[in-house]
Amino acid sequence: MKLLEYEAKNLLSLSGVVTPRSSIIQLGEVAQLTFPVVLKSQVPTGGRGKLGGIKIVQDNTTLQKTIDELLSLPIKGFTPKTLLAEEKLAIKREYYMALLIDRPSATIRLVAHINGGVEVEDNLANGFLNMAINGDSAEVAGQQLADYYDLAGQTFVLQDLVENLYRCFTKNDATLLEINPLVLTDDDKIVAGDCKMELDDSAAFRHEWQFEETLNESNFVTLDEHGTVATIANGAGLAMATVDAVADAGMTPANFLDIGGGANTESLLAVFGRIVQYPNIQAIVINIFAGITRCDEVAKAIIAAQKQITDLPPLYIRLAGTNFEAAEVLLQDEHIPILTTLEACLDAAKQRTNHG
């Protein structure tokens, strides 16, 4: 699960990490802000600054116009529901810092670079500080980080930062926690200027997460924008197999889509909304083997899509797993058939595309 920036920063703040003073703006709200203010589009993708998704507003005269522009600006296929309004920091230096899971070594690693900000990807790979950390090594890691950043006077602050970030990372079952930039201000405060955070879907049962539903763009890949068959599946392996099966059946798959674990009606409805933007879709093949994602949630999304989306292409549905019986009842009540196998879905879809 990929969090929006304001959601990630809320978790950071709860763990004692310093973030800029901020408030949230949503569509239709009247904002009361202190200037100058930085407005940030809240979308689950990088590159917002270069694509016009971050604006500095100096006074009230252009505030509402800028808010309206940002809320209507799509970034890499995502249109924000929310803006983050933050104080404008007086920046002396920008650094890079992240915690991530290294699966081959089964460790959590601290990765840092002396040059952060929008050009961080230009840094050479061998120039990063990269070390394994655990709950007992924050003091040592903070010292090494202070030496690497050449911030000897901030050693205790960096030790606390590492400890707090590690606690936030483990408490929330994160797989990635990236701060870019980590800002040193003109008055020598260290502040998390931006934050990217991803949580482990399979750990959802341990939490009561309530975040904005967004579709992770890394799980939705356009294969052929003129393809005739769209696919919806859960799990990367099943999603790849579904795409391959569509192609093997002689049809053109438009997309790869893994809806991941814990998808619900709102996020799945967003999937349908994105699929119908393809111009030549004649069929949608849905292939779900439910675990964390429940069949009844998929069924509710299917029903909602048929009621809300004009000219929705025919759906060919195979469901199995968690809450299948409930899903079957829901779909039967709406006279929406479930097919028993993926092969049956493909045969029916092929008849449709051959005669479409």
C-alpha cells in the first residue's frame, strides 16, 4: 500500500519526527492559510514538482485559483482529491535518507546521500551510505550519519531521528520509508521535507488503517492503449498469467493490473474508471483468487461500476476464495453471471471481440 505524502507524514509525526507545519485542503473547502505556503498535490507517484503539482503561493490573491488548478491537474494518470498545504521552509541543505527492507539479507537498511531533492537519481550508486540497522543500533547509525553528512553538531538529533524512523517503520509494517529531501533549515533544524511510505498489504490484519484509496501505478501498466481486452487480477503472478492467457487466446490485452491485497469497492471502482479510458476495449476479464481481497468487495465494485459507468464493456468474471458465496448472491441478484474458469471467460470474451 502506497501512502500519500500527508498520510506518511502523519505517521512520522506520531513517531516524533519533525515535519513542516501543515493543513489539508480538499475539494470544495475554503482554505485559511498563513503565507507564503507550499501547496502539494497528493498523488501516489513521484515527479510532482517537475509536472506542476507543487506550487508556492505568496498571498491570498492567487490562492483559490492555484488550489483549483492543482485539484484538476492529473499527474501520471492520477487526479488528486487532497492538497497538502505546508509552511515554506528556509532551506540551507537538502539530504536524502530512507529505510527499506533488503530481502536477500533479511535486514532493514538505512540508505542516505549527502545530495537530496529532485535530482537525487543523478547520484552515483556507490556514493550512498548503506548500512543494516536494528532496534539497538540507532546510536551508532546516527553517529555514522552525522559523520557522512558532515553534521557533527547534529549527532544527537540524527540519533533520535534514526531511532524514531526505525520505530515508525517497524510499528507500521512498512516496506519503504523515504525522506527526500531531509532538510537542514537556516536555523539548523532537521525536518522531513517530503516523505514516501509503503506499507505491507499482507500485514493489514494487524492494523486499522484508514487511508485514501489510490491505485498504485506500479500495479497498473498499459501494454497497448488500443488493446481490445482489459484485465483485472490480484497478485502479480495471476495478473501476468491472465495477460498471457488473453494474448494466447488471440486477443490484444490493453493492460496489466494487479489490484493487490485489501482492495475495496472504492479502489476497484477507480480501476474500472481508468480502464474505460482506453478507446477500443470490448471486454473486461476479471480473474480473482481472493485472500485479503474479498470476493464480495469485488462483487460490490462490479455492481457499482455497471450502475455508474456509462457504456461499461461486458464483464467476464471468474471469482474464487474469501467470501465467494456472498459475492455469488450479490451478483445473482443483479443477474451478473460468474464463470467457473479463466478459460470460460476467455472463450466468451473472444466471441465478443470477434463479433464486436
